[in-house]
Amino acid sequence: MTATAQGAGGCVVVGKTLSWTVVFALLVQFAGAVWWASGVTAEIAAVKQKQAEYQALSARLQGVEIELRGLGTDVKWIRQALESERKN
């Protein structure tokens, strides 16, 4: 038997046991895996972008929280001043 021969049922056989159909199926599977991996890479990039946006938003919210604490202190001071003014 040569490197390429006619197999049973008219299949072209590479070597002794590998048909062209199997080679084609493996190539299609490999192409599908590469396509899937590129999609995953794009999704990871999108998730990283969203994470960066959320981190920036978190920093802004922390600043707002600090400002609100300061306003709370100011409101307490104003309330105490008004109460002491009412007593006088």
C-alpha cells in the first residue's frame, strides 16, 4: 500500500488509517477552536474595560461619601446652633 490509496468504500486513505474526511474534520475543529478563543479574548477585553469603568466610579462614590459625611457634620453643627439660639 502506498502513502495514498483507495480505502474500503471508495474513501481516499492517507497512510494506512487516516482518511481525508478525518483530516478535514480535524481542521474544521481546529478552526472552530481558534474562532472560539478569539471570541473569548474579545469578551475578556470587554470585561476588563467595564472593570476599569467601575473602579473609576467606585473612586468617585468614595469621594461623594466623604463629602456627605462632612455635610452631616455641618447639619449637626447648624442644628445645635439653632437650638442654642432658641434657648436664648
